[in-house]
Amino acid sequence: MSSHREAPSISKDPVADNTDLYAFVDPVDSSKVTILSNFIPLEEPAGGPNFFEFGDDVLYEIMIDNNGDGVENVTYQFRFKTTVENPNTFLYNTGPITSLTSPSWNVRQTYSIWKVLGPRRTGERTLIASDLASPPVNIGPRSTPGYAALADAAVHSLSGARKVFAGQRDEGFFVDLGSIFDLGGLRPFNPAHLIPLPAMPGKDDTKGYNVHTIALQVPKTDLTAGGYAGTDSADPRSSIGIWSSASRQKALVRSGIGHGASNPEVQAGPWVQVSRLGNPLINEVIIPLGKKDYWNSTHPKDDAQFASYYTNPELQHLIALLYGAAFPSLSAFVSPSPGASPVAPRVDLAAILLTGIPLGLIPALGPFNNFTGPVQADYLRLNVGFPPVGASPFGLLGGDFAGFPNGRRVFDDTVAIELRAVAGATLPLVAPLLGISFTADPAAGVVDDGVTANEAPYLTSFPYLAHPHSGYEHGHD
Amino acid sequence: MEEETKVSRRSFLKKSAAGAVAAGALAAAPSLLLVAERTAGGVVDGVTTPLVAYVKDAAKGEVVIMVGTREVTRKDPGLVARLAAMAG
């Protein structure tokens, strides 16, 4: 998936598993940026009696680099606190939850937010909100009637017309996971696979599942260098880098018999990052298995060490191997002769994913740019100077400057975009710079997993991801 | 960072080092974990939140001490020797 269970260690720690990150100029108020960071993959909505919730022992963070050095200048930190009103029942709720103050709601979460200016562990740290209510999970018509109103009440306004929400949402990412990880299967292209099967539509394997989202909407000026208003896309200050992470304290000592409020686990020591996320699908399909846990622990400023996986991705070899007949140009590029290395490094992918695209470097892209500087760092790059006017799910590949890889919107089809880019669709843009000739295969412009949209409509306003599926009424097919 | 204890870093280090004794032969000493809690009065006087001390490398006499969100590593073979002796 995007970054769900993508590394061995984090696949065993779902509460801290950062699954998707979105960042875009808000389409309702274009003076603001909305950032959504998702955690806890594939939540089965019927998750009782202990429904999904954020981890009280996890530090959730969203970082912004606004000067291109790969180090955060602004960080938002979120800590959660769970309260059990009545421990003498097994019930999450003892009656209908009709409001965020309903006495029937037994297991609640609240959270606090800090803003850090400068490096996140040593910078100036300020508490900006505390004891904000998360909504209950969506249980069913008896327990959580009128769920939309309950969730809407948990959209909190902060000073300066900023907004925040932290709670359960529909899993907005869409992908044919079952086919992709069955030896790179793409159902619509099944007949062209090395092991052919009949062509068929893609299946959305995240359909019917939920996730937990931290959503933040703040003025552009909160994020840009020097509080720049971000009105000119050509101004370098308009391009910012955004990533998110989850961390746990270094030491954990289990309390053994008698664990509970009077005998809690002991946690101590500095925060250790166990999950991070910038661009979608990177730790999923770019970073090799032996380095996935390590990648999760590292910082974007050090991502040059992973650059070779971007410039010669295993995925381009797999596409050529599995679908060679449909990708003759790519096949010749990745293996010009038996055993030979690719003709050239994929600097197109490195630019898209590690530095951003400089203004004027690629004439075919016109005024588009989201270059943050030469430091290679994996994060979403958002040029806030481009207005949120487009709606192509293929983002920049669809001629839409407001979509991935310029930030990422909830409806961007990042599986198709990255598949097409790796398959060679973006290589011609930089071929002249490499001194090579490359014409993309026609298939590179259409290759897809066959899942083109989420099963649930997105909301048209903050927090954009749809309300979660209820446990009482849900399905995965 | 949050969850700072009431103990300053200086006093914390000072208290952690207290009681150090001469170094012994430690190469064979096992790694040890020590958890001191507020209720274990007198273990580490003045520390008001749980403290975890971990013998990372007995041969080098290194002890890692974590409290709140802080961590310090001290080279104190004497302390390691005492911990090893306590662990039996």
C-alpha cells in the first residue's frame, strides 16, 4: 500500500504505523495549507470491544522544511490521552453517544498539540492547544447515531482560523494490493504479464476499512520561510517540504502482574522514530527489504544515502521483466545488453522525489517548479504558489500543477502516477539533459492497477477524508 | 522537551554518579537493566519519575541512563561492577 505495514518492524506496531501523508493548498481557503497524516492501517470497522485509537505512548509529528536543508523548521507534535470513565464494564459506550460530552461514552481520547520552531528535539516548543476531543469511532446506528455531526464537532478551531482534527476516517487510499503483490500483477494488463491471466478490473483492497487521521489546516505563512504569503509560484520561498513520523520512547519496561493504573509500564528516554513518511510508496517499493526498518528510523536530511534506489529502482526492472513485450523501450533502457546496467540513472525520479523540479529546467513543464534545493530529502514538496484549481487524479502527469508530485491531494492516484513515472513516462523530460534518446512506451502512459478512485466520496471541506465506515454496516467487496 | 523531571541535568548526573566504586573485572558481566521508581524511595534520591539504567557494554563500563525524555551515557566501571554484583 502507500506505506501501510511496509517495513518488518512497523508492520507489528500498527498504532505507530504512518500510512499516508497528504499536503495541499486548501481548495476552500487558498491562503491555507491542509496536511493530513494517517496512522493505523486497515482498521476493521467492526473492531469492538477495543476499538482503534491513537497511542498514548506515541509521539506523532508533522514536519516542515522551508529552507531546503532537509531539516525541519516547523514541527507540530501531537500527544494523546485515553480516559476510561467506567472500568467496570467491557463496553466502549453504555448507550448512544449523542455528543462529545455524552455520559454514555466510556472510552475517550483527548490530545494536545505543540509547535516547535527549529529542530524538533531542540527547538523552541510551545503548547498551542490541549485537551482537544477526538471523536468516537463509528460503531453503528445504536451507539453512534448521527456520526457526521459527532465528527464535525471534533473539528476544532484554533487561534488565527487554524483548524485541527484527530480521529477515525475512511481509508482514502485506493490500490489493488492483492494483485500488485502477487508478482507485480496489474489486473487490466494481466494478459501481458509473464504469467498471463485474463484481464479484469482492479479491486480496491482498502475498500471498507478505516484509518486514524491527524488533520491540520494552517495559513501558508505558518509554514513558509519568513512567513512568506506564497503568492508567487516562482519565488523559491513558495516551495516547502513536508513529512510526518511516529516515535516511541527508547526504553519500555513492562510491569508484569498487576499492570494497570497503579502499576503502569515504565517508559523513559529520548523519542526514537519508528515510522516516517514523505512521498507515497517509497518505503513500500523503492527501499529494499533489508533497509526498510532503517529507512523508517532515519531523517530526510540523510536521504542521499538511499539515492541509488531512486535512480535505479528495482521496480523499473520488474516492469521490464514482467511486461517486457509492452515496454520495449524501457526494457532496452534498463538492460541494453545482457547483464548490463541501465543506460542512465533515473534523474527524473530523483528530481521528482528527492529535490523537486527546478524552475525552467524542463521546458515542457512551463512554469512548474517545486525545487527545494540540492539536498536530497524524501518529503512531499509543495509549491504553495500554485492555486488549487485542478482536479486531475494524475496530478502533474495530467497537466495539473496542484497535484502530486506538487504536494498530494486525497484523490491523487499516486499508484498510477508513480507506476507511469517508473515505467518511463517522465524519462523523456530529462533525456536531453542526460544526453540520451528515449521515447516512452505507449503503455507507460496508461499503465495502472485498475483502481482509479476511492469507494467513498471525499468530503468537500476539512478534513476532506470521508467519515469512517461504521462497524454495523460495512463491507470490503 | 516535555515530561522533564524536576531534576536538573547537572544534579541528575551528579546523583547518578554517586556511589561509584573502583572498577573491577567486568568483561564477563551480563547486560543489566535497572528500573528505579519513585516508590522505591532512596534508590535514586530526588528523581521524581521512573529512571531506567541500562548496562550497554559491561566490558567498557558504560551505563545508559534514561529519565523523562533524556538519555545520558556514563562510563562508570565501578557502578557497573556494583550492578553486576547485585544481579548475582
